[in-house]
Amino acid sequence: MTGEGVRKARSAEPAAPGSAVWLREGLLELASALYPGLRSVVVREWSDAVRLRGPEPVGERSLVLVAVGGGDRPVFLAMDEVVDAFAADGWTVSRWEDGSGEERVAAGREDFEVRVHAGRGPGLVTFTGWTPVVFTGRSLRQPRFTLSTVGGGVLCADCHGWGACLDCEGTGRSRRAGGWGRCWCIAGNAGPGSCVECGGKGCVTAEGTSQRDERHGVSDVDGSGGADAFHRPPIEEGHGSHLDAFLDVAHRSCACGEFRCLWRNALVEAGDHLVSRFFGTCQGCAARRAYAFALPFQRLPGPPDPPGPPEPPPCPHCAGVPVPLVGGLHLPGSAMMRALEAGSVAACDSGCQVSPDDPNWRCPSCGHAWRDADARRRDRILRAILADVPTS
């Protein structure tokens, strides 16, 4: 999934379906390479219409959902390789974990975006990718959200995800006054040109979904947190794997008719069977949806031992083992100060003012300092060094 591939897809096939084909094939190839021997399937493909003031769409974005998981054997799917694969190809990547076993990755390059999610428990990773919006008429800037890409809420019904006042199109100047008068949105708290209803965000918090559910819902997914039907739906039969259950859920619609839902998932042991659980908030009406499926029992494997840090790059002068160079202010007694005193790291010559071109490694044997382009490797080694520093 190279940048050149993106440019060719957009120049050779500017329509949304062409870029969607490229994105689908790229995600399938990536999933298969990251997790050989596991099933990689396209769960669903669809499109989001983009509107301004009128009911007729002014553009469209294509989306694809790919899932990878074990067919008859649940496995833990580490996310480090996912992050590395995107970062090595030039994507901007961010990663976070909510403390309850879920991991998420967001990657973007040009106007393409991918959201990766690994649920609680082993066995399922999903890749949701979307193309840039292709407009049918005049060229417009990309909206902040479309219906499928909103996270933690629902699309603003007033600005349709743009985050801008659609009366003045974000300019703050009234169209009714020939473009010179003050638009009514200037009186709103969001500021001139911003949508008053959503405060310029493009989305609003899902009604009926409390802050606790949004932040801690996954910790109650096994039903231990109470009798809330959102976390304890009836258990259904008829599926042989976590992935098969997801293929079913992803094609079910909410009572409002909307199928779009940012599904979260968990695979847990429950008595003499496994339970595959899915839950999320409908992106159309904000209803809370949940499903549970009984799977054939098999003992879930324990989490694998975390991989050790990578080897540092050899010194290009003497092939010695270098130490990371660090800059900035460090409090006395901190892990960084103790690492400096122990010689596990070394201070940059530039002190606190570290520029992007400064060396980031130094060889203790010959004193040579140089910059290695693999910043992620250095960061992992540095974190491992600080984690092993004695507390006293």
C-alpha cells in the first residue's frame, strides 16, 4: 500500500469505486501478510453520501471492512506488526489501548484512512478503510466526518459532518447579504463559520450513551457489571467461530434500518462454551446494540510473552553496540536520570534544544554519533531501557 499506489489509483481511476478497489485489495494483502494461516475476508463494502443544504448528495465516499481471525483456533493478534507495517509504508499511525484489553490503531495517508481494532480476547482484528470523498460537482474540502466514520457519537444532523455553518459555508459572511454581512453563526459559541449545533466538531455525542458506557463498556462485556441489556443480550447459537459470528452481525440492521455501527467485540470463556460478544452504538439513531453467540468450547490460550526490544543498530565505524542519545530536562531521581548515570543512555551534545536532524545514537567504544532513520526502533529500545532501570 505505497504512496505511489495511492497516486496511481487516484490518477488512473479518480472515481470512488476505483480507489475502493485499491483499498480493499491492499487491506486484504496486508491482513494476509500480517497473519498467515488465518482467514482474511471482506466483511462488507458500502458508500457514504455527502450532503450540504439540500437532500441531493454532492459527493460520495467508499468504505470497506476487512476482518482477520482464526477459523477453528482462537489466537492473540499482536498490534505491533500492524503499526510497523503502516509506518514503514509512510502512513501516519497512532495507537492506543483503553486499559481493558482493546487495542486500536488509526492510520492515514493523503486522504485515505484506515481504522484497526482488536477486541478483548483472542481471535479478531478488523480493518475499516475509507477513501476520500469524490464530489460530483464543484470541488469542496473534505468533510470532517461521513456517517460511517464518526467515532464516539453520531453525525451532526445540521452540518452533515462538515463542522461548518452551511449557510455561509464556513466563511462567517452571510450569503443572503451578498457575502458581506455577518452570518447568524457568528452569534454561536463555536465561533464564526462553525456549526452552532455541534460546535464545529461535525458530530454530537450519542444520546442515551453515558460517559461510563463509552469509556468502560468493554470491561462489563462479560456481564459482570450488572443486568444492563447492552452488555447481556440473549445468547444465540449457530456459529462455529468468532469471525463467522462477526460476518453475521455486520449484516444486521438496527431497528431504525441503519447498519452502520462501530462494532466492538470480546471472546470469553463461559462454562462449557465460548461466548462471542459484539456491541456498539448505531450511527444512525444512537441506539445501543448488542449480540452474543455461543461457540464450541476450546480453551483460550493465555497471552503470549511480549516480544523483547529490537537490537540496536551497529556503529557504522567500529560495529560496536551504541546507546540512545536523549535530550531535554530530566528530574533528579527520574528513570531517565538513573539511566544517564548508569550509562545506558547518553545526553545529546545540543542539550535541551534537540532538532530533528541531531544524532540519536552514540557508540561508547569509539565515540561516533549518528542519526538512524528508524525512530520506532530507538523508541522501543529506550522504553525497554527505562523499564529496566532500578527504582533506587
